[in-house]
Amino acid sequence: MHQCALSALAHAVGGTLHGTDVRINGLAVDSRAVRPGDLFVALAGTRDDGVRYVADAARRGAAAVMARDPVAGLRTLVVPDPRHALGPVAAAFHGYPARDLRLVGITGTLGKTSTSLLLEAALAAGGVAAGAIGSLGVRQGSPDSHGAARTARLTTPDAPAIHAALARFVESGVSMAVLEVTSHGILQERVAGLELALGIFTNLVPDEHLEYHPTAEHYVQTKLGFLDLLEAGAPLVFDNANTRVAARAGARGVPVALDGAEDAPVRVRAVQHHLNGVSFVLHVTRELRGAGRLLLAPAELPLALPLLGRHQLANAALAATAALLLGVGTEAIAAAFETPPPLRRRMEVVWGGSPLVIDDTVGNPRSLRAVFDSVQRLGRRGTRVTFGIRGGRGPAINRQLAATLAEQMGRLGAGAPARLVVTASEDGTGAANRVRDDERAAVLETLDRTGVSYAFEPTLEGAVRRTLEGCRPEELVLLLGAQGMDGAAELVRRTLAAASSP
């Protein structure tokens, strides 16, 4: 069991120790997770204050508490702001593991997980031992080695979980860690104190997470705070079209032009979309230098990716550029992309027979349009859509999604039969993602105003069954939506397998 003196943690953060010294066995920010000997950190949240739970933490065996003020009868590490001190305390408790790793951070509104998986695959092909922390949990080794994963509730977990994972990486001989960084993780200082050797900024959609951020500009500025995590001279790979990032990146920026812009140092060209995926050439047009050193030499890298969708093309281009900057050879990158790890619910083909069924976790209008733009190239005769209302994010984003969905369904209906089934997934969501009345009304009322034809099914099972009724082999079925649609693919597989069995 790892231990650390409370006095050493106080010294690390410049705090004041009230009471006698003690060996700390672990860190906890939730009183329900406290184990005997832990330091309980009383954080002030958006809805609650951890000080209210000190007594509960003490009953569960907390050896001490970190708080703004001394707590009577309990050893207290007093700091001005426990949230600000949590990262440094976690780093000190675990022996500063980040110092022994090269850290790669990935942020952006969309594509963090896909880009991370593609980069991990390239690193593994290049012989680089890497770990990853993100929406799929904590992983080591090959990105498709699911047995090595530890699940995580948050894409960017709290600081104690991050530093504990980094410590396990170091103990296992890992030399690099890839970390998905969310706006919540930045604003709540979960990644404070970490220094990135390389950053990737996938894209920036201002109207995301407005259930948490007070304004779109607040969200944008929070995301741009990601650049403050980069160590001196560290490159930032980003989409050339992202002007807000370009303005902040300056000389450290490595823009990748997905639209073929001639002046970009890295360009995507010779793009070909087909039924089995996409192929393209990544062209490093000139020598790139930063902090007095060569970052990237001119090169041409032909890549073939067995994944559908232009958004996956964008993720692959950014991941490949980052891999080159990290020293991975072109042959290793090409080999990794030929057989990438499964990207669950990212233009995932969940039934490749008749009909063709594709599953995607669309979360905002941009990703929804990207899916429809991509499937238009597949040449199917007729399209059926099961769309899950997004729960827990408010009516505004749902109105935007519904308006975009109506627009795209109208385009489909002009050329081939199209059917839309909308669901609240009442049988497929937990409390955090349950669809509220105002969220359901936002979608249905918007669809009603546009005049698009649709059917509403409260449950996911009912929606899938209704979507597949009378489905013809030549049709395309799209399963679209965030967490509430997570179980749709399995329902489809079960239904179609039963229908096709003799």
C-alpha cells in the first residue's frame, strides 16, 4: 500500500498542518469513497460543499481532511483553495509520476476519443509503450486490449485518479501517456500542474455544454485554456480551419489543412471515400521547427483507413501528424491505420449485411451533418433513422439537433424513401442522462414545426423494433444519438440475427 506523510503533502502545497502528523493511505474527494487512513479533500462544488461531508468521511476512517479552515477534532491540512491544491497534492502523494512520462493531451468538442485511439494504435505500431486516460477509461498497451482497461465515470477524471493512473503507467514501464482533456477537466482544475509535451486540438463548436458553461464564449475560453498546459516549445496540432485556436497557438502551432489549403504546412489531399472507408495522402509540405529544433521534415504519407465518415478522416489526419511529431515512422503509422482499433459508436458498422446498419453517437448539429454527408456516398436505396433525444443537456441543444435532423431527413426524402423514429430511451438511460419533459418537447415541437414525418416511441426497444419493421435489404439504417442510444446496436443485432436464422 502506498503511503505518504501528511506533513510532506502540506509542504508540497504550502499548506498549514493543524494536528499531529500521520501517514496517509489515499486521497478521496467523495466521502462515500473514503477508506481508513485516507485524506478527505473537502471541495466546494457547483451545488454542494464538501465540508458538509467531513463527519461522514471521519466515520469511514479518514485520517485527515484538507479544507479551507481547521476542522475540530480532526487533523486538517489547511489551504486557501482545496480544489486548486488537489492536483499538487495528488502529484506529491504519488511521487510526481508525470515527471517520468511524456504527456500528450487531446481536447476539442468532437473526436477526442477517436483521435486518441488512432494515435495509440500508431504509437503501439511504432514500438512506443503508452497508456491512455479518457472516455474509455484507463488503458495500457494496445488500444484494443480491453482487458487492460479500468472504466472511468468521467472522460477527464479527478486529479487523484489521473495521478494514480500515471503512477501505474510508470511502474509498468510505460514511457508516454495520452490524456483526453474536457472543458470540465480544465475548469475544475483536474489537469492543473500537468505539462504536455504535445497537444492536439480537434475542433471547437461554441454551443456545446451550455448546460454547464454560462455562455458559448465561456466554453470557448475554457477550452482555449488547454494551451496553457503545453510545456515550453511543445507543438500543438490542430485543424487549420480553427481560427480561434490558430490565433492563440502562434509559432507552436502545427495546422493541418483538411480542405486542401495550399499555405498550410500539413495538408490532406487525394481524398477518396468508398464503401470500405477512406484513403488520403498526408503531405508535410515544408520543414517545421520549434524551440530551435526540427519538429517535422517534409514527407508524404499515403494512408488507408477502414472507417467511414469525413470526421474520421479529420481525426486520422490529426493523429497521424501527432504520431510523426512523436517520432513514429511512416510505415508504422500506415500499418496501424490499416487495422485500427474498433471505434465504438463512431460511424460504426454494427450490421454489415442486408440492411446496412451504422451507429454514431452524434451530440451536436455539426456531427449530425457529418454523418449524413458521409452516408450519402454509400448509394443505399432508402434510409431509416432511429434518433435518441439527448438527455441531461437541456432543450437548447435538442432544438438545434432536431432542426438539423429535419433538414437532413428532408434531403434524404427528396431522393429515396426515408423513415424517422424518435425515442426518449426510457428503458436505456440512467438518472444523469434521462430525458426531461422540456428536452423531449424541444425535439418533437421542432420536428412538428418543420413538417417532417416521424414516429415517437418512448422506449429504445420500441423504437428499434419500429425502425426495422418491413426494412428492405437495400436500405440503410442509422442509429443516432448520445448516451440513450448506447444499447441500440445490440437490440438491432439481436433482432436481425433472429430474423435471418432459419
